Amino acid sequence: MQKVLSVSVAAYNVEKFIEQCLDSFIDPAILDRVEVLVTDDGSKDRTPEIVSTYEKKYPGTFRLISQKNAGPGSTVNSGIKHATGKYFRMVDGDDWVNTAQMGAFLDILEKTNADMVCADHC
């Protein structure tokens, strides 16, 4: 089954923040509808190891993509390349989503065939 939303997470040396980011996607109501693609851009800290634990615990939802450091634009390109969802969204590794509202957002995405969906962001 195709995921509704591919979320590309840009990650470079974000071991202090990446768990909060990834935890914000852990909700039974959304796990089967999103894929979270974390592109580690050559981190020198524990970022890839932390993401790997999520990949093992939640297969089919979280995925670690490792690359040599190539800058922020390369993580966007990586996310686009690996995304399989109907819609695509970027999140930085030191940010997170509003878990409580994500289910309603995915409900809207499932019901539309719009080329682009814009939402308030804070």
C-alpha cells in the first residue's frame, strides 16, 4: 500500500534533537500512512545509530539513508529520490511535527487529489 506522505528529514549532527523529531511521528493512527526518510549527511555524532534504532523498531515507517556530507540541498534531493508517498514534506532533524494534528492532516491528504497542499506552519 502506498504511503500518503513521505517526510524527508535532513540530519547532520543532530543527536541531541533527532529523537524528539522521530518521536513526533510515533502514533498508531499515522505510522502506517507515513514514511519518514532520514538522510544522514555524514554526521560525526551518534545521529545514524539513533535513527537506525527507529528503523529497526518501526520497519516500513522509518528509513535511514546515509551519504557523505554534501550539504542541505543534497538531503532534499535524497528525500525526493527515495520518496514513495503521494505527497512530500521536508522536516529538519532538529524540528518536529505536531503529532496530535498529524492524523487530521493525513485525513485531508487522503481525500484530495490536489497537486499541492499548503497549511499553516508554526
